[in-house]
Amino acid sequence: MTFQSLISLFFTMVVLAALPSTSVLTVIARSLSAGFWHGGVTALGIVMGDIVFILFAVYGLAVLATTLVSVFVVIKCVGSAYLIALGVTLWRANATAIKINGVEKPSWISSFLTGLLITLGDQKAVLFYIGFLPAFVDLANLTVTDTSLIIVITIGAVGGVKLAYAYMAGQAQRLLQNPKVHTLINRAAGTAMILTGLYLAGTVVSTAFFRS
């Protein structure tokens, strides 16, 4: 993996992890009901689920990479289109506040399993990673170091964002429930998604140009 692809992967994962979602809501709820550390343990479960899907996607796709090069070009194009479409959707989304319902104080294991099972229970997650990673990773020349870097990036990006939500939940609950702030988050994330999608599309075009 190149330095540019590592940076692009990191910031894309940060943006995706920051989008309001079930996992974000769960981390916030845990942090509010049981404290920051329970929110952190829930975030750990979410990260572990993501790592499971990443390993499955990386090694499952690596087997096909050397014989289906054209397929991965198509996948990269689809991934680029998906990111751009997601960005446009976020820009057009109506503002909604994140509403948090009180929950009973959980155990540490319960907090971890909640994050893990929410991620593993998302059937679209593995399909997302299958379509997402080839845009950043050269699967035909994948090394253990590359895989380790992807995992480290996932821990830093996804885990860092979820921990930030857990912290903010305890410090600024009213801020997170403000529809205007939600709109700002959506539009910032949407802009980043569109720019990332355009970057990926550019890599496809430049690769095709230099090969011709």
C-alpha cells in the first residue's frame, strides 16, 4: 500500500464512522447510561466486528485478485459511484436530532457484546468492505504488513471516532441533539465522501491512461 492510499483509507473510514448510525447511537446510549468507559468498551466491540469483516473481505478477495483484475476495476468504479451518491444523499438529508433513550446499566461483557453483535448482525457490512477495500488495497500483492496496517487504521479511525462520540455524549448531550449540528455533520461528511469518490474515479482513469 502507498502512503497516499493509507491516508485516503484512514480519512474515509473516519468519515464513515462519524456518520449518525445505529452503532453511534449505541455508543452514545451506553456512555450516557453507564459512563464513558462503557461507551468505550462498546466501541471496542464495534471495532472487533469491523476487523472480522475486513479479514474476511481481504483474504476472500485476495484469492481472486490475480485472475479477476477487470472485476476489481469495476468494483473500484462502483465504490467511487457509491461514495459520491452517499455524499449527495447526505447533503440533501433533512436534519434530525439524535434521540437517546435511557437504558439500564450494563455489565462490561454486555457492553462489548452489544457493539460486536450490532456490527456482525449487519449483513450489508461485509458486502460494503468487499466493495470498499479494493479501492485502496492492491489485493494481488497483499502482504501481512498491509493487512496489519489496515487493522491499525481501522482501530484508529473507527475506534477513535466512536470514543469521541462517547466522550461528547457525557460532555455535550444537548449539542448532539441539535438538528443544526446534525445537518453540519451530514454536510461535512457528504463533502468528504464526494471528494473521496472523485479521487477514486481519478485513480481508475489515470491507471487506464498510463496502461494505454
